[in-house]
Amino acid sequence: VSQSRYIFMRTSGYKTPICNLLKKHHLLSAKEIHRAIPQVNFSTIFRTMEALVADGIVRKVVLNKDVVRYELVTDAHGHFVCTTCGDIGMVAPVLIPGSIVDQVTIHGTCKKCV
């Protein structure tokens, strides 16, 4: 069995429970997913997330250099991160004529913290 086939066999059984979790909770880290499904080894969670990203089912959202979260690929949208309280919200997609925008993260102060 090839290495990639072996990883697929080991991770494919966890794709559905992870996707169901992401349907209920927007933007979860691998650690938060592991807390919700503790019977699965953390490295398996991580490999499964990477497989879901490669399959185009899940999007990896980099909020800053230390924070990576995952969300289901549904509609196009960006994220607003409050630099004061850490709240994360969705923002309308950014359109730049003639360009494809993959991901937009805006940092600032939310209206609760202003």
C-alpha cells in the first residue's frame, strides 16, 4: 500500500465527524477539533484536516502567524479579527476585478471594544 493510500485509509473514517463538527462551529483549530473528538489521536486529526483541505472540502484560514483555523468551504467570505477581544466575524467577499482572492483577513477593533 502506498504512503498516500495508507494515510487516506487511516484518515477517511474521521472526515464525516469532523465535517459535522465544522457545520456546527465556524473556525475551529485542530486542537479544538481534538478536544471535541478526544478518542482520535491528535496527529490523525491534523492529517485528516490536511486531507480535507486538499480535497477542497475544508479551508485553512490563517488569522495571524500563530493562529490557524479550519472552516467548511461554503460561500466566499473574509474574516474580521478584533485585536482587542479576539472575536472573529465574517465579512463580505473582497472583489478585485481580474483577480482571484483566496483569503482575506482584516484586523481591527470591533464595535464592542471601540
